[in-house]
Amino acid sequence: NAGVTQTPKFQVLKTGQSMTLQCAQDMNHNSMYWYRQDPGMGLRLIYYSASEGTTDKGEVPNGYNVSRLNKREFSLRLESAAPSQTSVYFCASTGTGGYGITANYGYTFGSGTRLTVV
Amino acid sequence: GENVEQHPSTLSVQEGDSAVIKCTYSDSASNYFPWYKQELGKGPQLIIDIRSNVGEKKDQRIAVTLNKTAKHFSLHITETQPEDSAVYFCAAPRNSGYSTLTFGKGTMLLVSP
């Protein structure tokens, strides 16, 4: 019953450092997403992966890279962290995404990674 | 792309009262509207959703209504309880391709005993 697991839960970085946020799901979902949450801004899409082997940019991709390592895992990398990337990062997955009326938006979210860049 | 506006940003009610949160969207082609509940320190959790072929959906004390003409949808919580205290987010499809969502900015609901 793990669902979506994110590691680490908390992280403090210095400006310019790099790190990778890990996400894994055990629900055999095809589609995975990375969102960031900032006070008063709601959730904004960074990158997503419709299926294994594909990735696409969301609303706020600058400064990030992603890797869909396999069907279970979708990682988010900050190559050179900046204070503007201080945020709470959420990974989510859904069974099978799609287009129009066939799209499946029933996301399962992880518990988040709280990242502070100083 | 889709733009979702959510009001109010904070809402305080007494236990047993009803609470209503409203969202508007911009893209008339949007066809799916979920609501998520986020408790402190946790990720958002889907609590109810509605597709554009129905006007209302209920699940015990929560309901969602949709007005396609006016392009707005609302979350209704009746007989509120302290455990309903959380941040609630509405969302709509980004409509830029795959199944991605645009979220509202959230409503912090506080239910006082």
C-alpha cells in the first residue's frame, strides 16, 4: 500500500549545488508528474512523463531536468540550485493518461519533498 | 492554456455549518474538474471529481456542481467537522495535450468546534 514514495522528505542546499529528487510508484501507473507548490501559487507542473521512455515540459521547466528511469521511477534533477527553487515538490502518478475524453486525471500524489536553497 | 481562479483563499466556519468554494475556468473545451484535499504535511488527495456531461455529483457530505455556461464549478461541504480543516484545490485540464492539470491557488478551510 505504499502508493507514491518520494525521497528525501527534507533537503537544504546551497546555491549552485545539485541534487536529484526521487519518486517511485508501485501501482503500475503509466503516467507520472512533477509539481511544485509555493505559498499562494497552488501547484504548478514542472515536467511529466506520459509513459516509460517519454518526458515533456510543463509550465515551469526552467532549471530542472527529469528522467523516467523505468515504469516505476521518475526523478527530478536540479543541476545548479537557486533560491527561487525553494519549494515543496510533489510527484504524482495516474493509471493511463490520454487526450480529451479518454484522459485519466485521477492523480495519486506522494507526500512531498520540502527543499530549501540558501 | 487553461486558467483556473479559486475563491475564497481562506474560509472559516463553525462546526456543523456548510462551506462552499468556487472556481472558474477559461477554456470552454475543458471536460473534467477534480477537487483535492491537502492536510498539513501531506500530499493532495482526490476527494471528488465531475465530468462535463453531468451538472452535479454527491458523495456523502461533499458535492460538486458544474455550470458549463458560466464556466464555473463549486465544492459544497455540508455538516462540516473539524477534520474537514485542510487546504482544498480545484483543477481543470491544461488542454495542451496529455492528461495534465492546472490547479487553483487553494482555499484554506478552518472548521472551529
